[in-house]
Amino acid sequence: MQALHFGSGNIGLGFIGRTLSESGFKVIFSDINQDIVNYINRHQNYSVIVAGKNQKQAYNIINISAINANNSQINKVIAEVDLITTASGPAALELIALTIANGIIFKCQIKSVTFLNIIACENKIKASSYLKNTVLKKLPKQYHDYLKKYIGFVDCTIDTIIPKKIDFNQSPLNIIAENFQEWIANPTQFKGNIPKINSLRLSNNLDSFIERKLFTLNTGHVIAAYLGLIKKYKTIQQVMSDYKICNIVKLAMQESGAFLVKHFNFHQKEHDSYINQIFFRFNNPFLSDDLERIGRNPIQKLGTQERLIKPFLSCIKHQLPCKNLAIGIASAFYFFDKNDLESVKISYLIKQKGIETAISEICDLNDSNAKHLIVSEYQSILKTIF
């Protein structure tokens, strides 16, 4: 069994690549960084340090190779592999879609009748369905029937925290990851036999798991990051030692949780336990997660279906408390990193047009009551956390 994985970042190396390798796949990493491609092909292994709260354990990941995403030979790889996964960030899916479309054309032209399943492991709701639609737009219509027959696009949700690569043994690949990992996929979207992947769970109720994770873990994580950055903190562990911020984060997760419990009929005590488990994970001393990494690409995170806006608007719709979610959204508009083009754009928009217009344009938000709540928290946020 062979798998092609797009992206040699934290999730790709520390979770997806590791899981596939340990499941018996020969993993081929695709990246645009030729130095990384050369390193993988030269060494054909890397290490993952898996850290619980009190211990660490090293795993050696073997049977790997790499190809540059711009190498024309990737078409042949796509035609031969059994599985494609991605963990490159939602913004990269547009380019990946073009590469996959070209590979599907080649696969069809050589008359391959083997099934290919594609799983986009991104922090985006139904990322694989989005990728499928993007591929179809780039694929000439004469190949659409072939795609529908032989290519499966499988939606999933992944849940793990992998903050950074670690520099030991002079390797650019070695990485530290938490011991909690969850990977759940929709079994109805596979073509042919479902591949045997360690720890992969199947669920016909995937939407509930996707939204539970995105609107709890990711909501809490990014609010903690934006509030922490306002206070000049560097890591999530520093934030976790700040009582005021921790309280806002937990209340925001509980507000989002009230909507999730109502919408998906979750058991309240079980969801409370899930929130507590996430706080336990945030406090893992081995995972010194960088706040700027967590907060990057704020425009994406402020999308209408994303981790901040959707739970906030859902709470308003159901007349549920949402004050702390509003604080979290407001804190995103304070985020500034000169190396993050999205944060630069937000900062410029606030200076040119004011916070209310910025909220309308960035969040695509027209609800005057919702905007008022966010503006109010934006204006008082410094008093709230200091």
C-alpha cells in the first residue's frame, strides 16, 4: 500500500505521516521545499517524540520518500498510490486541487481502474468535499465520470496538538507531538475497500465530531492565543497560568458547548468532560505551543463557518450566552504580526475604516446586534484582561 501526503509540516509529520507509516503504508511526502524533499529522500526516516503530561516516548518513522509538488512525475505517483492525504492548511487546497486534477487525467489516460481515496486533514469543515469541488472545477468535463467512479473524497476530522518541530540530531523533520490523537472519517465516501489505518475511526455522524472539535478545541485554542498575545505572552503554557484569560477561554468554550449540546443532543456531562480534557492538554508542559503560530491567518479563522463566528452567531440565534465568544472575536482584531498578511490587512482596514466596518467586511457580518456586541468588547477588552 502506498500513500501520497501533501505537506511536511507538523500535522503531516507528527500525526498523518506517522499513522500511515505505522499502518504499513509506504508514505511519499509532497512538498514545494526542495531541501526538505532532498533530506527525506536521503535519510528516509525521522523521529516523533510523543509526550504525555509526565513522560515522553520516541518513535522512528521509516519507509518514506518525497517528491516536489511541482515535479511533473507526481502525476505518475498519483496514478499509482492507494491513498492521498493533505495537511497543508486550507489555503493550499486550491493548488493541491490542480495537482490532483492533473494526476487524475494521467490516471485515466493510462486506463487505471484502481480506486483512489483522498482525505483532506485540514481545520476546515468538510475539507475533502471542498477539495473535490475544487478539483472538478479544474478537471475537464470528459474526466468527471471517471472521477465519480474511481476517486473517493472522504471528509474527516482530526484532533491533536503538534506545536513545533524540534532540533535534535540535526534533522529538520524531527517533531514533538501530544499523545492524544483522534482521526474520524465518513465511511460512506470511500471508493472500494476502506483502507486499514491505525486509530482511524468511522462515523456516519461525522458532522457532530467535526463541529465539536472545531468549536471547542480550536475555539478555545485561538481565543487563548489572541488574548495571550495582547498581554505579550509567547506560549500557550504562559496563558494557562493567567487566571483571567483561562476563565474567559473556558467560559467561551462552555458558551459554544451550550449550542453544540442543543444542536447535536450531546450529553452535557460528557461535553463538560471534553472541555476539561482539552484544558488538561493545553497544560502539557512538553508542548510549548507558540501563540503566533496558533493565531496566524486570522481572516480564515473569522470566516462565517469557522471557530469564532459560527458558534457566536449560533448562540445569538438560540438566545444563549455569548459574551466570552464576543471577547474572543474582538481579540482577533487586536492580533498583528507583520509577517502575517491577513493580520496586516485587518490592521490596515481598522485604521482606514474603523472597527465596525472591519468586522462587517472580514466576518461578512450584517447583524447589527452581533456587531454591537463585538465592538463593545473590542473597546473594553484591555480593561477586561489587565
